[in-house]
Amino acid sequence: MERREQFSGLAALKKPDDFFHPGISVDCVVLGFHEGILKILLSRYEGFDAWMLPGSFVFKDEDVDAAAHRILKERTGLDNIFLRQYYLFGDAHRNLTLKKESKQSFKDVYGIDIDENHWFYRRFMTVGYYALVDFTQVQLSEGYEGETIEWKELNSQLNFYFDHEKLVQKAIETIRQQSGYIPIGKELLPEKFTMPELRTIYETIMGRSLDRRNFQKKALSFGYIEKLDETKKGGAHKAPILYRFNPEKYKQAQDVGMVALGL
Amino acid sequence: MERREQFSGLAALKKPDDFFHPGISVDCVVLGFHEGILKILLSRYEGFDAWMLPGSFVFKDEDVDAAAHRILKERTGLDNIFLRQYYLFGDAHRNLTLKKESKQSFKDVYGIDIDENHWFYRRFMTVGYYALVDFTQVQLSEGYEGETIEWKELNSQLNFYFDHEKLVQKAIETIRQQSGYIPIGKELLPEKFTMPELRTIYETIMGRSLDRRNFQKKALSFGYIEKLDETKKGGAHKAPILYRFNPEKYKQAQDVGMVALGL
């Protein structure tokens, strides 16, 4: 973690040309489920009027996967995390707009004066990772100098930094497609959960409402979700039935993939 | 295509440090179906005792996607191709073994003497793309200087260059997982095909044999494959029934994803 304090956040910009692996960064879409809402972890720097994904450059001797784990460890305190690479954003002109957005803020707010030839303004590709985390386990860090880290509702109208909205959309699209073979509720829900909680996650990812009865029937047909002989206490309404992911069948589903096709 | 002749293949190695986007390359897993066998397009350079994936470095002003399309256009003549990015291989020590494998060959066979500080020996990430092509439409190019390009059976025992076997395995694993929402037969088969042909493709991707009857039932349950009132002529056995992908339903399936879950 020593490198974090020295070279992450704004301190990274003061490093020389050949300090990081050139032309590549990592950005993470971190999702958590809390009080019936799917949320995304975002950060904002003072002087920037937009939310950005937790991200970093890649150390010269660091695996890209390790960089993604490091970023999340730094922000959430979590070590063992469900983390998947989903896309390399490799458009040639990806960071041309960065110049306009950030140059003045660096100078005004942080007193960092970097010229137009600085490596930060060269072409950058970024590798997107998405993470599904247990909201209750996350300990948000204080962030770097000038940084605020917050959970925001995924579907709210947010002002995103640069192309980060596109990065989020692609992550959701990927999770939507993968939800045929990755049981997406497991990582986000507590051990015991209700069917409406599971449905809300699917509805948010799918971007539309799902029929209550059909969803329940389909979810149970996966084979790895089982009904418990328990109900959730404490609500104002009739206590809803609790379910859980059967660990063995869930493991099988992950190993085999192709759950849905049943081939 | 001008850039191809000047800067692809071995000619690329003679370019200066800052000619390509640093530290990244593109490699393509190209699959085609011919005479009942799933095949992969591979190339081999004189002096190298191993097959490699068609690949390239990325020009400084070139989208990564465009680089992948260029690589395939160069080798197969095809413009409109089913091409998907599937993974960035970003291990820090990815190309350390390259030194041993290639240095002597470059000198002995091609007379190119590149020293250990050459950019080719620095850390390289590679972006994997996979392509599903219509075998009959492919016009293999002659390749670059010293290069042989061939279709090889996917499951045969091949000696792969460097980590390219891992790249192939990851591509197949991805296609296997995505086969729940991407109808993988469509791009590989002629317009009209038999059920055994479709099953062979799935069997190769899944790496195991599938029950004939169950497969047929499942395949038809997708909703986008329809039985034709025709049989395939010319075989020694009873003429098998022909099928086709219904274009409209296939399009819907692609748009919606989640075909299999039916959510």
C-alpha cells in the first residue's frame, strides 16, 4: 500500500513520462445493493463538476488485474471481490476532450501546472472492470487529496466525467448479457434475501420492469436458488419468504456456464 | 492498405520506438467451419517452429477495433466480419519469454538484428478479438515475408507460439459462455444447414459430445432456427433435413440478449 500514498490520485501526475505503463489506465464500475436500490461507487475531485469511476494508471511491473484489485482495495477495503474485466476502450481519440476539462482545474485548485505535452494528455486506452460487492462489507476510504467517494443510485441522472457514462453503460450491457450464465444476485445480496430484492437487481440491470410471477418461476428454474422455511421479519406488510443461493449448485452453475441453455 | 505493406509483419520491427501505440498489440482468433470441422486461422513465420494468431501492433492514430478489422482484412479479404473483442491480456511479465524464442530467429532467418532494448522486448499487453467467418468467403492472403497462413483444425494438437494457446482457450471459453445469447452457428454456417452441422459447432466449442435428440430440441426451442421443406442432396446416407436462421427472429435475439432466460 506504500505505492498508493505516493503515486495515486494527483500525485501520479507529478511522476515522469516513463513511470507508469504508457497509454493505459484502469477504471472500475463497482455495484452494491442497499435498501432496495442498486448503487454505484463514484468519486469526485474538488474543482471537477462531474463524477468519475474509481481508477488508476498501471505500474510498470503490475498486472492489469492486480491494478483493478488495488484500486478497489484502496477505496472499499475489500480484498476478495467479485471482479471481472469487461472491455478495453481503445478509440484513438479517446482523451482529446480531457485537455479542456481538466487543465484549468489542475492549476486553479491544486496548483499543478502541467503543460500540453504531459503524458496525461497523450492517447490513453482504459480497461473497464466491473465489481459486484456486498454493500455491508464496504468501508469507504477517505479518498485522496480533494477527493469525495460516495455511493450513488445507479439510475439517477448523474453528471459523469469525460466518457465515464459510456464505460458504465457498457458494463451494465455486459452484465445484462452475462446474466444468462453468471448468477448476478449472489454477490450483491445478503445470504438470505427476498424475491422482490432479487427482482429489483434484475430490473435495474435489464432497465425495465419484470412480471413478478414469471420472474419468480424463472429464477427458481435456474436450479441454484432455494426457498427457505423462513420469512423476513420487521416489515409493515406480510412477512416475505426468504431464499438463498445453494452453494453447491451455484458453484456448478459457475463452472459449467451455459446454465440457461442446459446443453 | 498502404500501411500494411510498409509497416506490418517484420517491417514493423524496423520502426522507431514511438511509431506504434506503446506496449499494446492485437491478436485475432478466427474460426471457420469447413467439411464438418471447426477450423482456426493461423500463421507461421519461417524460422519459428510454432503457429501464431494473426496479429499486429496498433498505429498511433488507429482505434483498437480498427486494428482488428485491418488484421482480418489483410489476411482474409473480408470487410464485414463478425468480430468481438474478448479480453485484454495484461500480465506484467507477458513477454519475457519472447526474448528467448525470437531473437536468434530474427537474426538468422531475416537478418534483422534487434538488441535487447528494442521496443519489441518491452512489456506488451495484447487485446484478443475473436471472429466467426463464412469459410467459403475467405480469400487467404499470401502473407508477409516468410509467412505461411493456413486453416488448422481447432482441436488438433498444435504447437503455439508464446502464450497464443492461452489466448485461443480464453476465446473458446468466452464463446462458450456467450453462446447463451449469441447464436454462434449463424456466422459459421451457410444459409441452409443440417442439424448435425450445427451440433458439431456446439460440440467443438463445448469440448464434449451432445445428445443428438436433446440438442435438436433445445436448438429449436431458441425460436430463431426454422426447419425448411428441403433436404441436403448428394450424401451417401438418407438426405438430412435442412434448417436456416430466421433473419427477423435472429435479429431480435441479438438485440434483446437474454434469449435463453426469456426474462
